[in-house]
Amino acid sequence: MTDLTTWLLSQIDADEAVAVEGVETLGDWAEDSADLDAGALLWQAKRTLAQCAAHRRIVELHSPEVDACPPMDTSDDAAFYDSWCPTLRAIAGIYADRPGFREEWALSGDTERAGGAG
Ligand SMILES: [Zn+2]
């Protein structure tokens, strides 16, 4: 794994840990409760788990071992694109407000949208 994929997997792991804790904490109580807030929180935690699994799979598809989506050939402007697939860079943009995010990974507009989500 490389810098971006390693960093992305650690961000996904962190989100997943919070979501697992949410499901475990809310679990049966929220499903049996008429409290709409509890139900919404449980739904969000379960949705986050599904998104983490999907994002992890996308990152894995970009590993050298799988090579399903090789890095772009950006020989004309390698410094700008950093040779990373825009799909990975779009996922990285979710975490643009977290430590370790590199500006060269950003797609246009990432830093403006990433506020307070992390
Ligand atoms: Zn790709």
C-alpha cells in the first residue's frame, strides 16, 4: 500500500470504529424504541458501516496486488495529479479536514466542502 491508500484505510478504520460503537450502544434499544432520534442515529451508524465497507473495497481495488484501476498516467502534469485516480482522491476529500491530508490529493472544491464532518 502507498501513502494515500494507507492514509485512507486508517481514516476509514476510524469512522468504522465510531459506527461499530454506535451500533453496539444503540442496538436493540433503538430498534425497540419509539424515539425517532435514536432510530435515526442507529440508521446513520449502520449506513456509515456500509459506506466504510464500500470505500475500503474501492481502495483495495487500487492496490498494486489487485490493479483493477491503475494510477493515471499523468506524465504531462504529474506533480498536480500526483498520479492518483480521481476516485481515490474523491474519497480522500471526505477526510480533507483531518491530519495527514495532502493538498495535492484534493480535487477541485474538496477543501471548501470538508468542514466539520470529521
Ligand atoms: Zn480508480
